[in-house]
Amino acid sequence: MLDRTPEFPLPPVREVGLSQKFRTSSGGLIDRRRARDFTFDGRTLTGYHGDTLASALLANGVRLVGRSFKYHRPRGILSAGSEEPNALVELRSGARREPNTRATMAELYEGLEATSQNRWPSLAVDALSVNALLSPVFAAGFYYKTFMWPAALWEKLYEPMIRRAAGLGRAADAPDPDTYEHAHAHCDVLVIGGGPAGLSAALSAGRSGARVILVDEDFCLGGRLLAERREIDGLSGPEWVAQAVAELESLPEVRLLPRTTLFGVYDHGAYGAVERVSDHVAVPAPHAPRQRLWRIVAKRAVLAAGAIERPHVFGGNDRPGVMLAGAVRTYLNRYGVLPGAAPALFTSSDDGWRTVADIAAAGGRVAAVVDSRPDVPVPLRRMAEAAGAQVVAGGQVIGTRGHLALSGIDVRDSYGGTLHIACDTLAMANGWNPVVHLDSHLSRRPVWDEAIHGFVPGQLPTGMVAAGAASGRLTLADALESGSRLGAEAAEACGFDAKAAGTPRTDPESTAHTPLWRVAKPKGKAFVDFQNDVAASDVELAHREGFRAVELLKRYTTLGMATDQGKTSNLAGLSIMAELTGQPIPAVGTTVFRPPFTPVAIGAFAGHHRGKEFRATRHVPSHAWCLENNAQFLETGLWLRPAYFPRAGETDWLQTVVREVETVRSKVGLCDVSTFGKIDIQGRDALAFIERVCANPFGTLKVGRSRYALLLREDGFVLDDGTVSRLADNHFVMTASTANAARVMQHLEFCRQWLWPELDVQMVSVSEQWAQYAVAGPRSRDVLTRIVDPGFDLSNEAFPFLGAAEITVGGGIPARLFRISFSGELAYEIAVPAAYGDAAWRAIMAAGLPYGICPYGAEALSVMRIEKGHAAGAEINGQTTARDLALGGMLAKKKDYVGRLMKERPALIDPDRPILVGFRPVDPSQRLRAGAHFLAVGAEPSLAADEGYMTSVAFSPSLGHWVGLGLIRRGAERHGERVRAYDPVRGGDVEVEICNAAFVDPAGERMHG
Amino acid sequence: MAEHATLWRPRGAWDLYAHAGRHGRSEGPAGVTATPREGLALMSVTAVDGAEERLAAALRDRFGLSLPEPGGALFSGETGLIWSGPGQWLALAPTRGDLDGFGETLKGLAAVADQSDGRAVLRLSGPDARRVLEKGVSVDLHPRAFGPGHTAVTAVAHIGVQLWQRDDAPTYEIAVARSFAGSLWSWLEEAAAEFGCEVRVA
Amino acid sequence: MRYSLFSVLGQALRGQRDWTPQWRDAAPKAEYDVIIVGGGGHGLATAYYLAKEHGLTNVAVLEKSHIGSGNVGRNTTIVRSNYGLPGNIPFYEHSMKLWEGLEQDINYNAMVSQRGVLNLYHTDAQRDAYARRGNAMRMAGIDSELLDREGVRAMVPFIDFDNARFPVKGGLLQRRGGTVRHDAVAWGYARAASDRGVDIVQNCAVTGIRRENGRVTGVETSRGFIGAKKVGLSVAGSSSLLASMVDMRLPIESHVLQAFVSEGVKPLIDCVMTFGAGHFYVSQSDKGGLVFGGDIDGYNSYAQRGNLHTIEDVMEGGMALWPGLGRLRLLRHWGGIMDMSMDGSPIIDRTDIGGLYLNAGWCYGGFKATPAAGFCFAHTIARDEPHPDSAAFRLDRFATGHVIDEKGMGAQPNLH
Amino acid sequence: MRIRCPYCGERDNGEFSYLGDAAPVRPDGMEASPQAMHDYVYLRDNRAGEIRELWYHGAGCRAWLVVTRDTRTHTVADVQPARDVAKARAVTPAGSASHA
């Protein structure tokens, strides 16, 4: 019912083999008619639909599941949830391999493939388990004290050795073949957790008509109600859950998201959640993503994430077979798995005893119950004894026996004597920690609650409340009551008329608990953080060495830094430090839990944005023609611009570009320049506005004329350049460079809205409306004559250099014509509505045929601007002033404009500053490269000798050799001087001569022609 | 320019990307239908400072529509006024040329700029249209928050878009800068695949 | 006790019983010659070099929390000296040289790992910009190599060469760059400084700076007034707050930068790699986690956490560059507060107030600078003049125009 | 983080770009001093607490906004169109707007 994705056709129902010897004969929420074959380390095993990998492994008697991080100690399954530190496997294989996957969270599916990790050659025989013998050396932080001699050996020997031994699983070694997607959701009430508190909250909020989203990381809703034998109003837990879920599903504004982990709480009611859409099947269904990242915006949230049980800290507490008591009950009640034939219980709380009752109810026997509290109520003792248990009140488990799995425990009784008890499973019950992770994501620290001996939420993020166990209310009755009440209150806060349901009747329970933070004088290493192999002795060492603040403790010992983020270990570490420093636990501090709650696949965050879809791709109006005509493209920001158009027989790009340049310089060429930004500026104060944003004067610009425009940043450096054309008295069009178009628009809006709001200016981007093409070359006028509609006079007299006009083309289509030239040739830019861009391009190509027209791309465009000495992106790089670019002469003197004052700072007018000039190789056969630095001939390379650098280079077809632009100290005074262009990263060292930057037609006669 | 000569043919903004037919899931009825809207007339209308009331009156005369408030989109048949920013609206009409001379009409009241070719507009309709959009649009499109007559300027897959709702089918129209049409289409194809997408090209 | 293989083995036999606190948790004295405010990497390094290079041992480091609780413990551990502007180049190379001898100098293994820093380029223009930078480095005697596509492929064959939106064309490599175990830097300097007599005072928040006749006389703290002849501020993201105590406004904004670590896996990548077409850089820690980061969140913040938008941006960069990361899981993300300066470069200088010195404006590059920042700041404090390698990091450079703007973004801290 | 644009409603902060403190006022006009301009361009209070700052709704309505936000908690107290704030500033004598 809860699957959002369609189920695959099921394999035929078949008889199950006898392998599942730890499976109970009946009971549990698994579907015994649907067997699932899977493999673990190559061995084929069988479980059921509804199992997790962990429950299926336990059903098959597999207890050794992994090896620990540092000591490679054998490890089994500790928990039944997302807090699992030990049972990490590599799930799937090849490109789908997922390392460090918690077996307790992996849903079993047909053909599931799991491999143990961090062991060699095999899980049972692991060479690096020798580390365990060296554990006296490998204490916390030992590596800070050694591996220092000789220094060179760190990278060569020590570090590679450590790196190979460290890490857990192996990541996939190929691109992820599955897809991910994002989705946005908005709701009134977000309920985090689908246990009794969460379901109650969702019901009372949902019934009011509020928009409710309920998320739960499990694939079944119900939480602990699926794991315990409880009664609500006469219904069993699972029955009550089914009823609640059915009602929620019937409410149109309630959205249930199982298999969805709420991983992060962000500012202002924003939440991140990841839905594992297809992780429970071998391969995602067609069109289904593997996972979906939800960005949820909620007005209110009810945190009902439950609690996590605490392990005991005693010798050998990491042995496979030692489990949390709640997990033992989960496996038994939910999955029909009794993890051992001779289970024992080590408890410090009343609820631990439920384990005994549950095992007995399933017909199992219990080897022993060790309760650290001296007084055990008689009925509990009787129940345990009826199940065959030896009961040790006031006792402590101090050690475990067995190698790869538990075979017995050593118990110290209340008189100080020790006894050995044979058992194959040990359930630990040491109280519960509310899940306070999510409420601390916004830097709020939890507070200590003496009643439950644990941390509970402190000040919660705005709009969030905590219900049930997550708030420290550990009984079922409290969970139902608080959930229902807080769900209703949340809906009411959103304007709905909501009522809490009456409090249901539940069976009685006791949460009495006396925590046992650690067992004194343990036999063997007593682990605090299982995954990172941090033992109680490591905490003692950290204390001894001064790492007493909780953050220092964490960092020095790595406690809480493993993939489980210390869900089962943080409090134990704190409690030991508290004991050592003689402080109460809350005085030692709390760790601030960081998002995500559990690890989230990187692919899920990226969603659609990978490969070619990493960022959008913008196409120019002539794109279709370019595709048809073998254009080679160039990335310019998001734009895909045609770079050059190779013809048959041309063997390299330079040959093509040279041909394109020569054609433009001798005949005519056509280039798509639509990528420039185009900003329509109108209004009474439009000219005043342009005067303030541009550094050069515009007062004399007449209607029908264009002018070069230079924009500075307020700090005096050049922001961008372009043109301003005056179409009517109060109507202008400004262009901006391709790279800076968006930034310039933002800057102009800033000036208009914030700096000078009194100016009446209307501004809008028309960049996309107009396809704009440069028609350049001596025959450009001839070509355009055949394009513009009759009646418009293109003659030099009627439409001179820097003319601008609104015209029609193609028989009445509105267009704009500008006589501007980037190439230095007689040239025009013609703009037509973008839908006609394709037609215009084809028409111009056809009209140009008799004149030998060719299309040219961004490369030829760049060559020609370098030949002309025009600055572009490589020169306008945010580090140059107008003076640096030899544009100082055009700066206005009689008006205020952005950047006016700051450009006059002493360092910026220093005559020693590098200035833009041209460079040509002394030996014309030598190639120049941009990025080379200039040195005096004969000078030793050094920073002090550095005189500037080459910004742009091109092979000039017009001159037949390479030419360059560059910034060099006092360049304007040094024409004719020779320097070295030094380029050691490419092995270049070329003697060049400083010259005028305008290599072609320095007088600029051609474009005026 | 009402009657463009027939020498040059306009090219649709979606031509290279949207291909008619069924995409994605093939079983059952398509959850969403995508229809490129080519040949619309679109003008941006930016009010002159202090002229908003007179502008509203002028537009009422011309369209019989009042000037929508921020976030509003008002339609009369296929002609509409859509808020697009503070003091700025989009005027939309079904056929290229329908808004010719608009600038003259509003002279002194607003700056008008033709955007008919600057935006590529797509109509998305069908029972799953909202679920498709939900994958990219961060704005709440739930009927309680957004419905016919609403517009939002926002982003989808890092691409700036403006969308407005036409009816309760629901039918949305989404406008994107023309050069981005291909990338928006890639996103849409992926987002709509699970529901089955019928592409109708006129 | 001196750290060595022998001491470690010896203690293994003695149950690690004889180790003592790595630094003295000192109580503040009434007066010091020099007080360094801020017990991060820079502050501790400054104290160490004051003692070692200048013989000043009547020195206290005041830390409001515990040492290393700021950016030195929150960064992505990268060290490099691949800067392109003359104001920066000698300083960062000085730092790199100090890293190279650090562990032997302070007898603490900070795991300085020179595994190479590779910055990828995706366009010809980017290549030329890297060539400009690489050539500048070479002229200063610093190693740099410009790799082509095949050179990059040989180092990181797993990145996307075939289907990338912005294809990789090559990279700028500094082999001497790498990573350092960040926390260990703070601890190692603390231990070494403490051994030379420096007082490390934790849980001591500075609440005011006392002045008389234009000179500092000490600091007010949560543990009372402490006198000092000289006070050096080394408080990163809190620089403006401390400066405001003496009515100074700084060319600095505090911004949040997020960092990320994945679950630990077996070795995948053995260099530091930076994407040139998005916000993503990555390396792998010795423990196996991929450590990565991206752009700052972009708004002023003193809250040590960021927002989801930036996280997605970083992961998109990661997936675009390295599509094999998809199934690897993000384990943890957190934020640190960066002192973003107006030109993206730092300040190590005297202030207009006698005896008050400032080390600030490190943006997100402060970690790699730790040794040289400590060295040069100690020099500035001890000698009242700038060290030649940090001479460009003047506070008045914004007024004179001697800005050091590597990215060319101008007076816009969140763009650096 | 969510910012309530006065025109578009509440949006994710990813739709906005940030400029910085809204307190510094550009010293307009030919009489402005280099020192005043330096302070405007480079110096910031950078307070830990509530500040007024400029954001641009670039992926939305393109309005510049003045957002009142606490830099310690990110709590947003108020959002105003920057142009309205600037116009109000222009009529007060403090905004010394003299243009040559």
C-alpha cells in the first residue's frame, strides 16, 4: 500500500528452504509466501519480502557481517535501524556498488547482492585483524606522535599504508547509471516520523483539512508499534497502524512518504528529505529515479522521530551477537527472527524485560537476565525464570567470550564474584536517547532531562514541536497523546479548526531506568564508538592529554565521527568524560549534530544536473543552420557559440580560422553575435542614467547614432564595455559582453532602483528578442543592400560609421541596423526578431553568395579583434582600469559616474602600471602564447623582474605571423623595445617587440569606408 | 507589420527540441500534454513613474482588462496581461502582430518592448501537470496557493521562467528565454516521463 | 614527553598511563608582554613564533572556547602556494616551506601530505589564465605544471571526459600542494608554544580592549582584565566584532562557507582536485572520507551553518565532474565563518592604535596560510614592522589602490 | 533560507543574490571626497545581529530589496523594495544627493 512505485511482477511463490533456522514458525510482518533469494559474500541465502538484509541474515544464522574500522574486529548486527554502526556492507556491484550500506536499512529484494567490507582475504580470516593485537599501540591519537621520521617517508610509505587500511567499503568505479530527481513540496504541517506519535499527529492535523506531509525513513509506517507487542484500544500495534494509515491515505491533503529520510532542517521552515524510490528493487523501473530529493517548506513541523536505545559499555561489547534489546524485539516481533538459540539480557531498565517476555511468548528460552539494578520486581523475575533464565540482580556483564560470534558472557554479581554464562545473543537495554539530531541542525543545543537521563530538545527551531519519544516522553500513551495534541495545535496555528483525538487506552508500561554509563573494570576493550573503534580507555587517554571539551574529545579520539555519526556512542563518551572530570554530564557539553541525519547519496543532491545537464545550454538563433553546416562549437559561459566552420579539405582549426578571417578582410563574412546582452532603456531620464553608469560622455549622442560605452565598477576598475545606441530621444539600447550580460543588467538595476531611484527610467532586457548578426567586410554593404527593404539608404553618407537605425527587412519585418565594427572592416550589425533569425541568416548567406560570403565564428572574431587591438574578456578581467587598457583618454571629466573617484587612487594612476600594447615576435616564425610573462632580455626570471604578461594572442592572417596583446609596465612609452615573453609552464621563451596594439589598419580607415 | 511579407518564415522556438508524439511512459492516458505556443505576440510594458493609474485606464480601454496586481495574470480569451515585475507587465495576444503599435498607444505611460521572440512559451496541461512542475518549480502550486489568474517569476532547473495558470485542468503556460528552450525541454522530458507526456505540435 | 616511535611503543606497554596534557590549560596572569586574541591555528602559530623567533615568552593566547574550535577545525585541509599576484606569491610560498618542515619543528605529526593540487581548466581562456599564474609561480621559484587533457587523465582517469557539459581540457598542477590534518595543526602549535612558556587560556572571551593615550593597555575578558603591552587580533570571522571594540570598521564581511565529508571509502583519489566550471573541490582524507567544498553561501552570517541551495550547487559540481560519486553518501556538512575581505586577500598589519595588531581577512584561504601568518604576524608584532613576505597585506591598501584581487571581482566579498 | 519578496512572496534564497550592508550611502556628485567614497566602497560594520542588507531577486522579479535580517540566527524581520527605501532616503536631508 505504501509503495509509491509500482511493484514489479513477483517471482512465483515457492517453498522456502530450511535454511532460515532462526526464523520463528509464525508471526511477524514479513510475507512468508514471497521468498527472496539473495547473496552475502557470494553465498546464496533466502529471506522474505518485508525483511531487511539484516533480518534475513539473522534468520539464516549469519552473525559475522563486517570488520571494524581500525582494529578489524569481527562485528555483527547491533541495531535494527538507521543508527547501526557495525553491519555495513557493500550493496550491489559494479557501477551500482554502494559501500557502507547499513544492512538494517536495506530492504530485501530478489537477487540482492551484499558483500562484506574492510577485510582481506575474507570476512572470517582477515589479515588486518592483527591490528587488534596492536591495539595497545594504536590508542587514540597515536599517529600524531609518530610517523614523522624521515619526513619524506610520510607520502611514500606511512600514508599510503594508512590509507589502504582505512576507509570502509569500496565506492563504485564507474559513473552511476541511475537517475535522481528533485521535487518541491509545501505543507501546513510536516510530521517527521511515522511511529505512534507521528501517526497521531498526522491524523489530528490531517482531519482538520490541513495539508500534511508525513515522512518516515522506514519502508513501513508504524515505528516501534511494529516492533513491540502492544495494545491500543484493544488493537495490536500493527492493526492500529493499519487503521491509521488507511485513514491518512483517505485524506486528500495528506501525503505519506515512507522510505523517506528527513535529513536536514534549514532556515525558515525549509527541510531536506530523500526518498529511496527504487532502492528496494534491483534496478529502477523505467522512468523512475533511484532516489528523489524533496525540498519541503512547512509552516509547522512535528518532530516525532522517536528514540535510539543506548548500548552498555563493557568488555567485548562489540562481539557479534551483542545487540540492543529493542532490536532483538524488532527482529522477533516484526521479522519473525529469534536471533539466537540461547539469548541473554543485560538491562538497566524495566523495558529491557520486555525482551524476555517476547522471547517467551515466541516459545523461546532465555539463558540469563543480568539487571544492573539490585531490585528486580518479583513478577519479572518469575517470568524470566519461567523462560529458563538465570537472573542476576545487581550484576554487570563485564566481558564476552567467543571469537567470531558470542558464546558466553562473564558476569560480575552484586557480591563481586564473577560467573560465566553461556549464551549466543546478548540483548542490552540501557535506556533511550530521544532523536535530537534534527532539532540541533539550526545550532540549537539539546538540554539534559534528569527524568530520562538523556538529552531532550531545547529551544526548537521556529515552528517545530517535538512529540513522543523524540521529546523525551517515552511511553506509548504519552506518544499517542502528545502526537495527537501537537498535531492539532500545529494545524490550528495554520488556521485550521483541529481537535486532538481522545487519548486511547494502552496496556501499562514502565520506563523505570537507572543508567549504567559504563561497567567498571571491564574484561577486554569496552567500546564506546563501535565503528571507529573508540574504547572507554581512549576517552580516558583523551582526558589525560587535555582533550576534555567535548569537541576536542570527538576530534582527538574520532568518537562520533563514523558513518553513524555517534548515534549510539555520543552520550556514552560524554558520560565517561563527565565521570573523569567530576562534572555532571550536561556540564561536559553536548555535541551539535550536523546534517544530514543519515548519509545521503551525492547523486540525490545533484538530481537532474549532471552530465550535459549540469548547466543549461543556450543556443544562438542560427543554431539550426550551424548544425546543418558542420559548425564546431565553443563554450562561452552557458552559450554554445559556433567557433568556426570547417570546409571539406581543411585539416586543422587554424586553417579554417585563417580562411574565415581572410574572407572577412577581403570580401564579407557573417557572424552570429546574438550572445551579447541587449538592454532597452527608455524614459525621461534615460540619458541622465546612461551618463551616470558609463565612464565616457554621452551628452552629444544624437538619435540614430551609436557610441562605444565603458562601464566601471565603483572601485574604479573596468566592469564591461559595449555600445549605446540612441533610437529616439528617450530610447536607447545598450549592449553588454556575452560573459557579463547578466552582471551588467543586475548592476544597472542596482543603479536604477537603489542609487538613483528619482530617475524615471524604464529598463528591460531584450537580449533574447533580437537575433543579431555581424555582416563584416568590404562587401558587407553590397550584401545588406539586398537584405534591407527598399527605401533605406545604406550609403556612407546616409548611414555612416556608428549609425543606428530602425528599419525593415525581408518585406516588412522590423529590424535594427548598427554600423559598428569589431573586426575593423566596413561592418554592420543587423538585429531581427529572433524567430526570423534563422531566415535572416539564410537570406544573408544567399545574398552574399555572389560576393563570396562565408560564415565566421567566435575564433575568427577573436583573431580580428586582436589584430585591431580591442580589449576583450582577457583584458577586461576585473583587474584592469581604463588607463591600463589605454582607454584613459575617453574618460569623462565633467560628470559624476560610477567608479569616477576610486579610479584615481595613487596605485591606479602610477605610471609604472602595466598598460595594454601590442607584441610581435622578433622571429616571425615563432608562436606566442597568452599567459607568458614579460622580462627584460637577459634578465633572470624572478618576481622582481616581472614586467607584465601577455593577455591574448592570435595568428594574424593579415600579417602572416603571431601577434599578441599584453599588459607591460610603461608600455605606451616603449614601442620598438624588445622583451622576453617567458612561458616556462609550456617551455616557451620568445623575444618579442613592443608595438602598437592595432596591427591592422591602425588609422581605422576601413570601417569608415 | 501586421502583414509580414512571406519572404522569410519565422522559426519556432521549440522546433529543434519538441517532437510531436508520446514520450515517456507509454501505458495509459498521458498524464501531461505539452503544446509549444508559437507565434504569440508578447510585449513587456514598463510603467513610467507615476503613470500607473493612467496606464491601467489605457489598458482597460484596449483589452477590457485591468492591470493585474503583483502575482496576477488576467485573461480575456487568449489575450492577457501578466504581471512580470514591479511596475512591469507582459501583454500577450494570440497572433504575432496583434500588439503592433502598442508602444505608440501607451506613449508617455509606459515603455513597451517587443518580446514576442524573446520568450519561448509552452502550454502544459493534464492531471499530472502539477506533479511535473513540482519537480522544478519551488513555488507552491497547490490550488489553495496558486490557481488560474496567478503568475510566478521563478526558476526551473536553474533556468529563469515565468509561469501562469490558465484553468483548473490544470493548464499552465511557462515562458522561458528563447535560447534556453532546449535545456528546459530536456528537464521537462525527464520530469514528465513517469507520467507519460503527449507533445502536440501545431 | 617528546613524541617518537619509542615513546609510543613504551606507553603501549604501560597502558598509555604517562601521557600528560598536550598543552597547559593556563589560568590568565595579570599582565603579558603580548596577548594574542584567538586560539585558532593562526593565533597559536603566532604565539609559537613569538617565542621561538623573537624570544617573547611572556605571551598569552586567549580563546573564548577551546583551542582549535574555529576555522582551523572546520576547513577542507588544503595547503598550496599556487597564487598568481606578486603580493600573495612570496607569502604563500613561505607558508608552504614552513609546512614542509613543520612536523619536525614542532614534534607533532600533522600529516602534511604533499599529494598535489590540480586545478582543472575547461576553456582556452582559463588555460591562459592558469598559464599566467603558473608562470608567475615559476618565476618565484615555485613548482607548477600546466597539464593537458591527457596529463589530467593520467592523474584522475575517473572524471568525466566524454559527456561533460564543460569538457576538461587540462589543469594547473602544484605537486607540492596537498593536505594537512587540520586539528593537529592547532594542537601541535599549542603544545609547542606551551612548551616554550606561552600561556594558553581557554574559555576566556575578550569583551573589550582597553586603551590609554592611543595605546592599548590590555583586554577585558570574561575572566577579568588582563594587561598587555601589545595585543594581536587573530579571530577570523569575528575580526569586525573585535575591531568594533576600538571603533574600527574593517574592509571585511563575515560569511558562511560550508564544507562536506562523505562516508569513508577505500582510496579513490590521491590529489586535491578543483573543478573549473563549477563550485567543487575534493580530496580524500587518510580516514577515507572525501572532503569537499564549494562556494560560500553568499550572505553575511555569524551562524555556523549554511543552506540547502549551496549544498545542491556543490553536489551538482561534484556529479558533473565525477559521475561515479552518485552513490557515495554525504556524511556531514557544516559551516564556518569566513572573514571575507574586500579584495579577497588578507591583512597582516599594525593598526592606528599603538600596540594593536591585526591578522584578518583570510577569506576561505586561511588554513594554508597558518604557519606563515603566524610567522609574519609574530614578526610584525615583535618588530613593529611588516615581514617582507607579508608586506603587501596592508590595511591601507584599499585607500591607496594597492588591492590584491586574484579573481578580479572588486569590492564584493562574496564574489572572491 | 527563505526570503519573502514583497512582490513574489516567500522564495528560497537561491533565487536571490546578495550585495551586502544597505547602510553605506553612495556619496554622489562631483564634490564627494575620495575618503567618503573609500568608506562607502570598502568599510563595513559587519555586525553580529540585525542588519539591513541589499538582495537582488534576480531569478524572480528583478527587484532589489532591503532585507532586515539577523546575521546570528538568519531570522528575517522585514523586507522592503529597495527603490521605495531609496526614495524615502532621497527626501531626507541625510542623503546628500547633489549632482553636478
